[in-house]
Amino acid sequence: MVNNPLLKYSIERLLHEANPEGDTFFGATAFNKMIFLLHKQLLETDIDIKLPYYWYLQGSLIEEHQFEEDVGHPRQYYITSDHSSRRMMTVPRTSIPDDIQQVINRHIHILVENYKQPNGRFVHGYLDRLLDDVYAKAPYEFQRVFNRKFIPFLDSFRTPVRRQVPASLSFADEDLEKIEEFLDNSHKVFPQEDMEQIYETYLEWDDTVRITIEFDEKRIFPMTENFWKIFCKNLRVHKNENLSLGLIQRWNSHFNEEIFPKYQIDLEKLRKSLLKKWKRGQKEDAEIDALVKKMNLISRDHLGQSGT
Amino acid sequence: MRRILTFFVDSNVLIGYYFLCGDRWGIQAKKLIGKSGVKHSSTTVWHECFGEGSAGRCRTIFREIKSEFYSAISLLTKDQFSPLDLYSLATEEEWKSLEIIQELAARYENDVKELVRKIRQAERKYEIDCEDRLTYLKKPAILVIHNRDIEYPATQRILDSVIDDPSDVTILLDAHHIGFTIPELDFITGDHRHIVQQKKVIVANTNISNVTYLDSI
């Protein structure tokens, strides 16, 4: 059953325009990102195709259950597992008024052409451009800085084919400076007000990464990946459209009750072991020792305990 | 011949040790914890200080101080506060660490980067030192924590009549309970006014053999 004919038409028209033969160059990522860009463009013309999506690890992502409920087919009906789209030589007839169809068709044509060469083929590396265009519409600057700049910078140290972290990896001084610069820049744009719940954990992560690059540098890779996952699991709760309240509440409870507490425990354990290494590497510092004594004194005095 | 006593430690001993700061209280707490032989305490004492999971008074204040230091870093980095702005905000919001913020903000008034570096270093050292001491306390060869599942209403009535604070009475009953299996128990506390002054009543009516003021060990 089709509950959202406008969305169904837009999807099928997009596939017809982008990849009518169903070739393998137009997979899930391209589909997800293009339909999102179309949705955003059509909103500016007051046409709302009510795309059910949320912001996640690699930008916008279609929510599959709502999608199936809306268009009557699972997402896999349109995008197969071999990274090709469904062959769509024609677009099925629809009851959508002609004038609306015309607007949708025009926007799809302009959108798809934007990533094609004059010979009709997609530009080499068009997915990267598509991701940049999607991220240009991301709700937070933090997403752009972290996912489109910081993570790709770290990825540049991985092996080209298998994307592994080389066993012999050792950051040069300028790399370390660059990482600290990325961390500072990310910090400046972190959406603190909207994500107050994870802000303190983010600050702990940030400080722990700064210790990691001094004492256990390869650990920065899993640490960054894991933090991005946590951020995005919280992000999807806050930044989505056309999803059921029940689903958002389930994500929220799952995040609050399981995902986030487990992450905090793991980070705390890791931090403890890294702090031991950090402490061993510190020289005697009378200024810091005096500050720490005061911190302890203040802590104890605030407990209001009687002492000796 | 001098009696060999076994120590029961009150919460103020654990607090003095956990937040070790080099004053008399801290030195005495460290001296006691460092004495050879196992020390004893109760779940009431342990939970009061370190809670179950991450609760407990020590852990709560520890997190609050840590949180203030993180906020300072955030304000200086993200919101581009000057050291003076930071001090003003800490004053306005009555931060617990105000005195330290004031000192650091004045010292590094013209060098925000160095100020952030010092705050990070101090926070890390505070954190790992506290963690190390907590880990030490968790060693069964250092401190054994006992649970009490028996009420002692008659003893409680006597203690209630001379000690105002019910939580002090609870801890004394915990030690009394341990005293059935561990003889010659010396109750060590930093609370002179409520507990040490009632030494005679406590020793006469419980299994506690002695009450010692932390300052005099």
C-alpha cells in the first residue's frame, strides 16, 4: 500500500533520471544523498515529499521502516545489495497533479545533471561531492569539521587498499599539531546547547585523545570512530524528519539506558589506563603539585567533614 | 605487654586519605592507611565515601571539581573567554574551585594557551592521584569492608542517648558487629566532638576496645 505517492513518485523519477538501466554506479549512498537533496530543494518550492530520514554517520540516511510504510516497498526494492539501483526505464503513472510533477521533474533533472559530465556519465568521485553537498545542509558545523575534515585527515594515514592503520605508524610533530588544531576547531563548534547531555563526556574524550597522541597514538583511530558513533546515535534522536514519535523515543531510551552509559564506562577505563602512562611521563612540577594539593583541600573541605 | 589493636576506620579517615593534601588530617590518614596489617571498615562507611558505582560523597565532589576544570577549558577554548572573564564567571557561579581559578587566571592573564595547559595538567594529576588512592584502598590486604545484617537495638539505645548524629551511631554499630569476630578493635575517627568524647560509653557498651582520635595515632 502506498501512503505517500509524492515520495514514491520522486524516488522512481530520480532513479529513472539518474540510472534508468540500473547500472552499478548508483548505489545506496548516492540514492540516500540525492533523495535528501531533492527533498530539501523541493521544500523551498513548498512541495514536501516527507522523506523519512535522520542524520547519522555519513550524513542523511533514510529510515527504512517508515520508508516502506510510505512507499509500499522496502528500500532494497529500489537499491539492491550489489550497489545498483532498480532498472527504471519508465516511471509508473501517478495521480499527482501535472504541475507538481513538472516541478519535481525539473529539480531532479538539475540535481542529477550537477553530478554528470557532458557525455551523460557521472563525474569521477561524484559521491564525495554529493557528500559535501549533503553536509553543507547538516544542522551542525561540528558534523562538517569532524566528519568531513578530521576523520578524513586521520584516514589519510591508513593503508590505501585495506584501510588499515599501519603497525609502524608514528605521527610527525606537524601531524600532532594538526590533530590538536582539529580538536580545538571541533571543540569551538560543538553543539553544546543541543547536546548538553553528552558535552562533558565529549570534553573527557577530547582530553583523553590529547593524552593518547602523546602515549598511545594508534589508539586515536578507534577512539575517534567510537566517539563519532556515540555522537551520531544522539544526533539521530535530535535531528530527523517525518519519523514516528515512538521510534524516536525508542532510540532515545536505548541511547540513555544502554549505549551512552556503556560508552562512558569504556572511556573511563581507557582514560584511567592512559592517565597512568601520562603520570609516569611527567616530570616533577612544584606548581602543579601545589595546585593539586589545593584541589584536594577544597574537595575535602566541601564535604564539611570534621577532621583532625 | 602492649595490646595489639586492629583498626576500624571511620569515613573521615578515608576522606582524608582520598583527598590527600599534605595537612595534618591528610598526613595522619595516610600514616594510618600505610600501617602494616589489614584495616577494617563497613559498607556504610564505604558507600558514604565512594558509593555503589560512581555515587558517594567523595566521588560526587571529585566529579564536581573535575567538571569545573572541564568547564574552564571549554570557556577558554570554545567561548574564547579571557582569564578575567573566566574568573568573573567562576565568582558569579560560586565555583568550588574559585580560589584556584583566581590564582591561575592572575598568573596566566596574558597567556590563555598556557593557562589551558596548566588546567589540563592539574585536572589530570588530581584525577589519577585520587584514582590511585582509591585503587589502593580497594586492595583486600589494606582494607576489608564488612557488611552488617543484624540490628543491635539495646546497644543502639545506649549510643543514641549520648550521640546526636544517627549516622555516627550506625557506623559504631557496624564496628560493634565486627568486634564479635575481630577482637581488640580500635575505632579510628577524626570526629572528636561526637565520637571521641564518648569513648567511655562506647567502650563500655560495645565490642569496640578503644576509640582513637586520628590526630593522636
